[in-house]
Amino acid sequence: MQHTKINHEALEKLRARLGKPVQRVTPPFYTEINADAARHFASSIGDDNPLYVDPEYAAKSRWKSGLATPCILYSTNNVVSGAVEGLPGVHAMFAGTDWTWHQPIRHGTRIRTEATLKDLVEHETRFAGRAIQQIYAISFFDQNDTLLATADSWCFRTERESAKSEGKKYKEVEKAIRKYTEEELDVFRNQYRSEKRRGAETRYFDDVNVGDQIDTILKGPYTLTSVIAFMQSWGNYGTQNHRIAWDYFDKHPKLAIPNAYGVPEGPARVHWDAEFAREVGVPAPYDFGPERIAWLSHLMTDWMGDDGFLRRLNVRVRDHNLLGDATWCKGTVTGKRVEDGKAIVSADVWCENQRGARTAVGSAEVILPTKS
């Protein structure tokens, strides 16, 4: 299969869109956050926090209403989730988001978003050689025009053919894919059984020290069921069916990539189609970048407890999380400060797989209550 390359003319057309609003033709998965949306999204990332899944519990918290996990906003705007424009036929690899939340996401919130193309940066990568980092700025508002959050989100545009034929990143990983032993599965079972969220036991700013470890949580090992569970509650702009899918491919023919039967399918199938994953230079299907960032938000909300507020999460997705991979979400407190009357704890956070590779790295800030 011959894939499209990055060419000067297409890149210059894309540069002409810098600073201009993005007009998406496909609707977001959610325009309103209700109790069902909040529960389904939390469940899809393995987060059983009653603040997100039990409205009666949440109504008795300091927030006085049901909440959604912060990264549900990935489902309210296609651009923040990696639906980039321009360079038709050139693969888009989601690579990170710098989130800042200003308000909790409450049940009943209707979402309005604004997005602009912020920057284009050329890179030379181990994965596919030449790549274009495509960065967007997105703002999220509620029905009263209150600013809920802002995000810079980016993808790397990579040539599928180059990634497949020239990429050096996954040569050793391919050899390491294997079946788990029963003893290894016991490690996963025991990890899940040992995990405890902070919950209603307040974590005070006063009691946190630089160097404290954030309580580790496990995600995986990743399976096709994991893919489906996340897709059910996150949605994906390019995953359509029957007449709607064929109409979509009529409008966007470069997204209609023939499968093994010669039938057109969208590029999102890299997440479940092993053959197509190899076409883009990855040895197996893999997770969604927004999913892994949502896992790190789960790490922090479990640790901070019901009375904390996740203010910022800036994560770079560095490697793919392949089918079969286990991911431990970890963190370390790196700083404390009081700013504008807010007691803020900062932390380094990362995802680490069973091969010891850090597949996502970043930083987080939470606002905690004080004893005084």
C-alpha cells in the first residue's frame, strides 16, 4: 500500500491556517455532561471514584454536585483529541496535551469550545524520520460562558511509508512481545487489590512533602476490550458506520484506507487492526494518547482526595502502549507553594511499562486545602 508523503505545497496551505479558528464538520461526542456521560467516561479509564459515578455521594462532598473526571473534556472537542486538519493522507500520531482547568466539570454542564491552529514545528524523529508537530490551542466554556479549561494539544504528522520502512524505534520491542505467566498475572491482580483512593479523607497541603511518592496505579495489561471500552465513552470523529461512513469517505477520501478485504476504513483502526498498525510503523495495535493522559489524571485525583482540585496536567506521549502492555502510573511530589491564596502541590508524573520504558511523562499541579 502506497501512502501520502509530506509535501511543500500541502504544508504551506496548512501554514496559512495558523492563528485561525478551526471549523470542525464532525460533532463532538458529548456537548453536555450528564451523570451517564460522567459515569461512562470514568468507567472507561478504570476510575471508580464515587465523585464521578455516584451523584448522591458527590452531592454530599464539598462540590455539592456530581462531577466528571477532568479529562472527559477530550470527548467534547475533536481537535484536543487529535483530529487535526491539513496534510491529507499523512498519518497523525497524538503526542500530548497541556491542560489547565479553572473549574470542576459538573453534571449538567453544556460545553462550547473554541480552537485555533497555534504552531507547526518540524522534527527529525526515530519513529518516522521527518515529522511535523501540529499544535492547537483550545478553550472550553460552559453554558454561561464561564471558562472551564484551556489546553494546548499536539500531534506529530508522520509518513506512514517512512515509519514502516525506516523507523528504528520498535525493532527491539517486537522481540519482547510475549505471553504473561500466571505468576506475572498474580502481580497485576495483587496491584489492583492493593489500590486505594484517598476519597473523603482530606489530604492537607500542610502534610505533603517534596519527595513524597504518589500512590502508584496500574492500567492493563492492555487488550482489545480496553480499546472498545474507551471508544464507547470517548468517541472518535473518524469512526462511523454504514451510510454515514461512506458519506464521510466521499467527503474525505484520504481517510478511506482499504483494509484486507479492499473495503475503506478510517485510520483509527490502528488501535485494533494489527496489519494496519504495522503499516504505520508500529508492531501491534496500541492505545489512544488521550486515554493515557486520562490515566494520569486518575493517578492524581485518587491521590489528592475529594477535597483537592486538579489544576494542571501537562503530558507528552513518548511511546506507544501496545496490546499486551501493562502500564504503571507513577508520580513524585516536586514542589509546594502558595500562589494567589491557593496552596499548590506540583508533581512529576509518568507511565512506565513492563519493559521499564516511560511511555508518557509530564507534570501535574493540584490545589489542596490547608489546616489553617
